[in-house]
Amino acid sequence: MLRTLSRTSSGRSRQPTSQSPSLFIVAVKPNNRRSPRIPIELVEIIVAFLIHDYRTINSRTAFSLILSFSLASKAFRQIAFRNCLRLLCINHDSASWDGIHAMISNFQSWKDLNVFSLIKQVSFFFLIDYCIRLSVSHRALDTSSASIVKDATRLRSLTNLQGLRLVFDKEGLSTQRSTCNILFPNLSIPSSRQSLSVLIIDMLPRIDRSLLSHISTTFPSLKKLFLSVTDRLSSCEFPILLQSTQRLLLYYHHPEWDRFMDTLECCLHSPIPHSHGDLHLLVEAFSNALQPLTHLNELHLGVFLSNEEMISNHILSHLNEKISAVTAATTTARSLSDCRQCQETFRAGVREREELASRLMFRRLPSLCLISWSTLFLDSTSITTPKSTLMSFDNSDAPDSAPRVPQDIATGFALIRIGTVQLVLVDMVDQDDDIDIDDSSGGGSGEGRILRREMAHYRPG
């Protein structure tokens, strides 16, 4: 326990004994004996350790543990804010964000440090009724649509933002653009435009040229861009084949079935061929929109490059199988990766299409050195790179730096299993090479491999 002079005394009720003890600062009687001094670096380590288990759940809870500590002196206050606000996480209600913002503004008025500049990583989770969540580690604050519109200018206070995550969980095709128009102008102040290097947007209804152009013009200093539509589908996981006649008849009334079909209809998970006629048109639209991002070296586009009807055809073909065949099977195909028929028919073509799209994107975006796409065809040994690694800032600007080592995860049963095929540029082809693709089979072919497939992996829903 640290002992120093406290300037305040709190009248708040004590915490239950079941909770982790707080870091209290207590007044001590002065005497002529000199007290030993603790190195300030050690104090910072103690504070970081104390709030480690709480700051990724709720920033208010984390800060309450060191509130008395933060009031003891200017140096302690700087340590408290530096550790709490590096990863900002607010939970459950709009009052949480209001309280954190008011607290920061109050300390800001003391003018002894720029508190808002300490906030480097933020995520906004958009849920039903335009709810907004603010956090770094996938848990956050909820607030109403009125609060977003009224208080959007608060985002201008985040002057040193390096990483931003947006999750459009229940946004629709008609509301995606308006939501971006609310947030992006307030996040594009000059300091943030220069400091923001990582942008992650999950569960988008669609990825199109308009969105990419908006991102490129708003955040021109991006080095890592992660956009995903297919995460919407991975949240609707349940077996496609059921093991008895009665259960199969009830399958169509399963709530997850209705949810999954609604999700398929409310997002553009596979832009080919209806949104973009073929792969060349898709690559041309996306690459032209990303041209302003001259520092971009890592890109993930979470859409399937297989034809749009492939998922529905796979589902319907299995649901129409004879009951005897279903019940007699020792193993049932639950995803395209496990379906022998789909593997033999589509896998090779889809893989070639993914590699061709990557070659074309590398050619049009000179700074790009790593690209990944969502895929329905996973390798037998599947690995994952946690999304949180994109939110780490290591000051490494070398374009040829090796990708991070992925971690293994266990797989489960799912209607479809969604992975990411990641490819790295290792050698540039001649600009005059002709690369053609045959879209009739859902895949293509191209001469001159310039890619190395690093992984094809599962990502948890």
C-alpha cells in the first residue's frame, strides 16, 4: 500500500468486501524522519497491474480503484490518467460516457495536462436503435441516437487518436451512410487525421466505393484498414443438418434460421455478380477509391469473392436431401469447407479468384504489402490472427515486416464457417502481364504467382 498525503476525503460508501481492494492514499502524521521514496516507474507498474482486469470491462470501475490516488498529486494524477485512458472502455448506459467525459473535462480545466490527448484507442459499437458503444476491447458504452447527434462534437476532443474501431451491428443498408456522416466529420480534425493509423469497421451492411472513398478522404494517414461484412453471418451459427425427421421439420421454424436468412438479405456479403458484374469491376472500384491512402500497407476486405448465390445453393441442396441420407450419415456437412460436393465444384475456382483479386489490388496500390479476404473455403489446419492485433501500435513502418504469428483456436459447429485468406506480396509481376479470369465457374486463373498465402483461418464470431 502506498502512503502519501491526500487532499480529499470521500464520503462514498465502502465497496463490498468481495470486490478487489482499491488503491487508497491515506494521510500520515508528519515527523522529522525522512520517508523512503518509491521510483515513479514502479508506481506506474503498480497502478497498471491494479486496473489491468477492469479497464477492458469498464473504465469507470477501473478509475474508481485509483480515484483517491489520482487526487494526491499532479504526478499521481498523470499516472492515473495515462493508464486508464490508454484503453478507454465504458459500459451499459449513456451516463457512463457522460460521466467519463465530464470527469476528463473537469481535470482538463486544471490545465496541468492534456487529458484527452492520452486517449489513443477507441471503439464505437453501433447496436439497435442507433446505440453507440465506446471501448477498445469489444465491450463498451450504449447511448441513444439523440445522444449521438447532440454530442457528436465531443469526439473532436480526441486529439491523439491512433486506433478506431466501429461496429455496425444492427445498422441497415439505408442507415450506414447517415451514421458515417454523423461520426466521420467529428473524427477528422487535423490532429486525428494525421495520427489515426488503424481503422477497423466490423459488421458493415456493405462495402462499396462510396464507403471506401469516404474513409480515404477522411483518414488519409491510415496504415491498416479492416472492413468486414461477413462478421454479421458468423454471429448466426447453428448446424445445417439435423439428425431426426421431427427436428428437420422444425428446422424452418428455428429462430436462428430466421435470423440467418434475414442477415443474408440485409447485407451485401458477396458483391459478385449483382453489385459488381465481375471481379475486374470490383477491384477497379475498390482500388480507385483507396488511392488517397498512400501509406496503406495492410488491408482486409471482409466480403466473399465467390458468387452471391453460393451460400443459398449450398444450404438448399442439403435441406433437400432425403431424410434417410441425413440420418444414416456418420458425419454431416455443416459448412462449405466440410461439403465434399462444394469443395470439388467450387473451391479451386474461388481460391484462384481470391489470388487474382489480390494481384490486381497489389498492382493498383503500390504501398500495400498484405491483403486478406473473407472466404467460405477453409484449410484443414486453420489458424487465426486476433483482431486486437490490428489495434497495437509498434511504430514499425517497414513494409516488408513479417506478419504477426497467429494463434490457434478451436472450431465449432456452424451453418457456415467463415475464415480469412491472407496473402503477402513477395514479388511484383510485369505491368504488361495479361491476367484474365473466367467468372462462369466462380473462379479464375492467372499467370505468374506473386503471392504467398500466409494463412486461411477461422475468426471467432
